[in-house]
Amino acid sequence: MIAKYDIAKKVWEVTDVPTEPLLEKDIKIPVFIGFTNSGNLETEFDDLSFGIDISDDGAPDKSILSLPPLGTTIVSSDQEFEYMGYITDLTVGVSSIKFWAKNSGVRKEKSVDVIVKSAVYILIESNTSLGDEQVSISVITPPDPDNAEGIVPPVDLP
């Protein structure tokens, strides 16, 4: 995801938001946070702080990023991005990712939602006979998204 905050307009723009549901085990969303001044990279700040909060299925916000560190002041920048990292701390359901920035005492936020599906796998065991030997085959498959119970029907083996 790319999140840019325009200091002059006091508006967030967030792009490259995942539109397809994410599997719980595969969550590693790249995040880039940057600032502009009406399109110019040369930006001066007045007591800038910014970060990311996450809320899972309506739970209270949980801060996963808050910058700059205590005792540090960001005065100006000519870089496209001030932060590059990953969001990995999401749970199954709808997660709201809130980007926020506070400059000159004014805090502005922008939230985007992503859907996380369970990565629970179901173990299916089936036995078949090959001559005098008994063979047990275990197949691990993801839950069937079309089946509300999440149960994958058994597979007939030759």
C-alpha cells in the first residue's frame, strides 16, 4: 500500500490496497508512507508525527507504528517516502488499517479495509487397498470457500 499525505491540502491518498481477501498465513503487506506539499516533495513540517493503527472486526484501535521516536523531530524532507515496512499483524475477518498524521496540531486520518480469510487446513484421510498392502493417504486441503461449514468433501481415490 502506498499512503501519501498532502501537508498543504490535509488529505491522505492511499493506493494499492489489496482488493482480494488475504490468507491469514500469507499476510505481509508492503507499506510506504510519504508526504507532499501540494505535489512537491520538498516539504517542511511543524511538529510532524504519523503512524498506522489497526482495528480488527470493530475492536479498539491498536497502534502498530508511531513515528518519529520520542525525542526526534522531523523538520523537512525531500524524499518520496519517510517510512517503508510491512503490515503483518492482522486477524481473520475485516481489518481496518488507519493511516494518520499530525502536523501543526491538526490530525488527519484515512482508513482502508482489507479482508483476511482463515488459513486453517483440514486433514482428510482415505484408505485404499493395493493387493496385499494397505495404503493410507493423507491430503491437506484448504477449506472450500463455497462451503459454509468449511468442510472439503472426501476425494475418491483409484
